[in-house]
Amino acid sequence: LKRINDIEDDIIIVGTSIEVPQQGQDESNSEEQSSDETSEKMVDTVKEDVIYSNEDNTVLYTADITCSLGEASYYNINLASYYLNDYVIYPGEQFSWEQILGGNTYEQGYVAGKAYSGGQLVQSPGGGVCVLSTALMQAARGAGMIITEKWPHSGYVSYAYGDDEAAVSYGSKDLKFFNCLSYPVRFDFEISYKHTIVKAVRAE
């Protein structure tokens, strides 16, 4: 709002007319912007929010991670949530990020985004999906499932720390949780530039 309306401070006077950004409008000041022109074009094909309706089932827990995302990270998170759409974990089953989503490769459609490798920030396909894996872990844990494998990041991230982190890296860091509940659970997603929301929903 400040950028579009040329507002310099954090105050908007009552009665002031302001322009509200429309869906898909340029987010040129977002953090972690990708410099890859091909990536930018691919990002443009992702709709603003991936929202899966949940009106008929009981929400067990909602995990909401707030952080600023660059377009590459936003695109990768959207793509990962698309792959997880309609996934249901039944009683007695174990979820494995690696088994379901694989290695987040270019071949799967991911683009280069910022990620940690050995404590250093690098450009890696699927960079940014750890925001989603972290929110997914928090939703599963909040719903009462047992987290059987999770890892911290090798460097600082602003959106989670300690037991609230769930970094994923193919071949070394997986996210796993076990459905010890007596009913199946699915996950619904709401993704935007500022919020990564995962809802654990009773799927009966």
C-alpha cells in the first residue's frame, strides 16, 4: 500500500483515498526475488492464492506462518501445496514428505529459490518449500498426530525455530508423522505472499 500510494510513513490518515493492489499486481519489493527470468515467467502462471474449500468438515488445527516471500519461494510453495491437495492420511499410516513429494526438482516444475545448504544460503530448486513443510508439521502435531522425524534448518529462519521447525532436504532431511488418531485427516492450504496456512481437517 505504501509503495503504490507513495506513502512514506506507517500512518494513513482517516478519509484518505488509497489504491488497493489487485490480484497479480507486481510485488517488486518482496524479499528473496528470483533473478531468473524463466522463473519469473513461471511464477506469473500461478494464481494468487491456492485455497481449498473446507466448509463441511471439522478443522482440527490451523497452522499459520507469516513471513515475506519472494516470487520464487511463493511459486515453489504453491506447487508443493498443489501436489499435496486432496492427500488424506488414514489411521495407522505414516506421512513422508520425501516419499510423496520427492526431491523438489526442476523436472517436477520447481524453480530456483533461496535455501540453506551446510549453513550457507544457496539457490536451489524448490527453495522456500520448508515454509510449507514447517506449517504442515505444526498442523499435524496440533491435530494430535505423532511427529516421527523432523529437522531444524542449518541456518537462521525468521518464521520458526527449535521444535517448531521442519526443514526438508532430499536424501538427508525428511518430514514424517504418524496418524495415531481413529479417523482420517486431510490438509487444506491457503498460500499468499505473506501467509502459509495449513489446516488439518477431519476427513469423515
